[in-house]
Amino acid sequence: CFNENPATLRACLTSIAKQEYAGVLNVYVIDDGSSNRDALGAVYRDYEEDPRFNFILLPKNVGKRKAQIAAIRSSYGELILNVDSDTTLAHDVVKNLVLKMRDRSIGAAMGQLTASNRKQSWLTRLIDMEYWLACNEERAAQGRFGAVMCCCGPCAIYRRSALLRLLDKYETQFFRGKQSDFGEDRHLTILMLTAGYRTEYVPNAIAATVVPDKLIPYLRQQLRWARSTYRDTLLSLRLLPHLNGFLTLDTLAQNVGSLLLAISVISGLAQFVMTATIPWPACITIASMTFV
């Protein structure tokens, strides 16, 4: 966690502590140099007596990727579940994800995401709908072919033996001459697929995550995610021929389609402003891409 709201973190840890899972569960909480560590300390102390919980307090903020790696290298279980600090898990998430991972050809799997604060504003309601569509249409379709293209960080499980093969590549990723500090979830998923592992979607492993309730933070988040999507799409071009043809069409629709949609909106508005005529070609393109 990094500068997390103490109440939000407490809800996250409580949901993990209450998992109905018969196996051994070890929890590694990484504080990534939070400036509100004194406030978070009260939450940590609530779990100090629970032998399952381990707290790693990093001296400075190093980013999600390095914080993840610190937890991976400290742990020893064959399955590693990544949970964001603003996420709460349903009581059976661990059990359902572990059942899916019994197939050793699977390197990673993700659960179904919902917005925990969906009733907060009109935006959070729309984001909750977006998450449902992304999980139960897009990820579910990709999962039919064993190739979910991005196992989302709020609730994603990984096979340790697969992670160890990929950890150096993951840790040392460079983009445009700089060490990458964004797009962790998608890049790790692409590495899994490139190594020959399947990635799956588990709809009955339900996790609720806090989503932006204001437009500007939401747009910043989407721009950050878009950077990752386009970058890792380029990195996955060599991978796509080895996957089912549906994944190639899906990737093209998501990336080329969104660009065409943006161009159509801009050109349509420009035509309407400059000529006062209805831009029918742009309208047809927008309607078609929205339908797709």
C-alpha cells in the first residue's frame, strides 16, 4: 500500500483474514514508503498477533512493481495472490482461485472486479458497469481461449514457479530508454503468455475495489492505463500469431478501433462546426465502433 486510507486498508486486510480457505495462507503487506505510516500503524498493530500476517515497511516509495517483487521474494508459497490495498475480497475468493490454478498449464488468473463505492456518484455507477462488461464479456471471452490479455492487479493469482522464470524480465523492463514504472498488470500477463502459460478468468472470485468518484482523477487513471495498453500491445504482436485468431481480432478492435473512434469524433465535430452539416460518415463510424 502507499498512503492508503486506514479504513480502506483495514477493510482489505479483514477480508483477507476472513477467507474460507483450508490451506496455508501467508499474507505479506508491503508499505511502499507511505507518508501516513503513523495512521496506518494502528491498522498494522491489529494484525501483529495473527501469525499469517507479515509486514514489510519499505524506507521509501519505490513503486508498485518493486513492492510486488519484495513480497514475491519474501514469500514461499506456490501460488501468489496479488491484492491491491483498496480492494476487499469475497469470503471464497482464495478458494475459487486456487481451484482454477490446479491446472498446472495456467500461469495466472484473475477474479471478477466490482466497484466497492459504486453508489457514491454517477461516475462510480458507470465505472461499475464498465468493470462488469470488461470482466464478463471481454475477459470471459479471452478466457475461453486461455489467454486473458491483462490479469488485473486488484485480484490476480500467479504460479510462483512461473513468476520466478519471468521475474528478471519483469523487474528490468525498459521503455524508451527508461525503466518502466507503469503497466505492471498487463506486462506481467503478456510475459506469462509469451512463456507458454495460460491465463484465465474466474467469475466466482469476486473482489470489490475503490474507483475514482471524480472525473479528473478518472481521466488520469484512464490515460495511464491507455499508455500501458498501447505499449504492451506492440510488445504482444509477436505473441498473437501463436494464440487463437479471436485474440488478434479482439486486440485490433480494442486498439485500432479506439483510435478510429477518437478520430471520427474529432473529424465529425470539426465538420459540423465548419460546415454546419451533419457528418454522416463519422456518425456511422462512431455507431459501428461503439457496437463492436
